Amino acid sequence: MGEANKSTSTAEEDLLLKSFFAEVSEVERDNEVIRILSCFKLNPFEYLKLPFDASPEEVKRQYRKLSLLVHPDKCKHPQAKEAFGALAKAQKLLLDEQERDYILSQVNAAKEELLAKRKKQLKKDTASKIKSLVEEGKYDQQYESTEEFKQELKLKVREILTEQEWRRRKMQMRISEEEGRLKKDEEETKEMWKKKREHEEQWEGTREQRVSSWRDFMKGGKKAKKGETRPPKLKTEDPNKSYVQRPVKRG
């Protein structure tokens, strides 16, 4: 029952939005396209004009609102489709729990860095230091709610996300280089084994010829080759001796 009421509420909200944006001027639509395309690409909160503590439901509502504003069927700006796609990507990132947690972890890191910097500044201002101690943290909360802090946080988040993205790309480059080296080594190994197999096949192919030559050699290795002329053997006094004997001088 609750889900049905929720779906009805969403449908009614969409109808109201469509009715409202039907009267929005082309200038307003074009300005929103320009705003979206000028956003910092690594921060989906900027695309949807949402604070860092926005809930998933707020993300969905804001996406519906802005997507109707720049929808290519309603907006005549030549880059409306690109802006519409950027909003869709931003919503997808913020509804992905892992991606959202990663971005929020960078936001917290940026916040801690800004607050640490502020504490150092307060040490130089005795009155502010005493006030912050007396109010037990409320002083920091008041500061975090100011537009000054929100703007500083936005810029610091950009800085940190940019550093993280650079590290990620650098790491990816190293991984690609290593994969390339491993692939090259693998190809060289394959080529070496290929040559070894070819050599073995050639060696095996001449086996019969080598065996035949060896048999011929063993049978009559001293036999003259065809067409070859050998010198005549010297006669000896003992015809049973196969070696050459010098003639015996008789007195």
C-alpha cells in the first residue's frame, strides 16, 4: 500500500514539474545547459546543484527536475543532449553506494583539512579561541553553515578529487605499461617455443636420412663414393697382411 502511494506521489510530482517547466523560457533552459556543462566533472553533486549531505531520494527528485528543464525534446540548445546525459551520469554515480561513499570520503577529508586550518588560525585569535572552547563545538558548526565555508569546501573538494584522479590515472598508466611488458614477454616466449618446435620438427624430418647415412658408413665407410678413384694398394710379401710392409733387403 505504501509503495503504491509513493508511486502515485511521484507521478503527481512529475506532472506538476512538467506543467511548471512548460512555461519556462528558452533563455532559462539555455542557461541551465551552460551551467551543467561548466560544472567540475568529478563532482556529481555540482551537476545536480545538491549539498554533500543530500539523500538518495533528494538526488532522484533533483534529477527529475533538472532533466525536464534541459531535455532535448524541450530545450533547443545545441548541447542540450550533452547536458541531459551529464545529469543522468551524475544521478547514477550518487545512487551507486560505492561511488557515493568514495566521493563523501573525499568530502570528509576536505572538511577535516579546512577545520584543522581554522583551528590554527583561532590560536592566534584569543577571543575566538575562548569562544570556541566555551561553546564546545557549536562554534565550528556555525562556521560550517556559513556560505564562506561551503564555498571553501567546494573548492577544496575539487582540489582533492583532482589529486585522486591524477593518482588513479598515473596508477592506471603504470598498470598498462606493466601489462604491455608482460604481453611482450609472453609473445617472445611463444616465439622462442615456436622456433624450438620448428627446429625439432626439422631434425625429426631428417632422421631417416641421418640413420641411413650412418648405416652406410658402418657397412662400408671406407668404400669409395660413386665416381671416386682410389690409389692401388701396395703389395706386401705376406698377402695375408693388410698393412703395408717395407720391402726386405736381401744380402
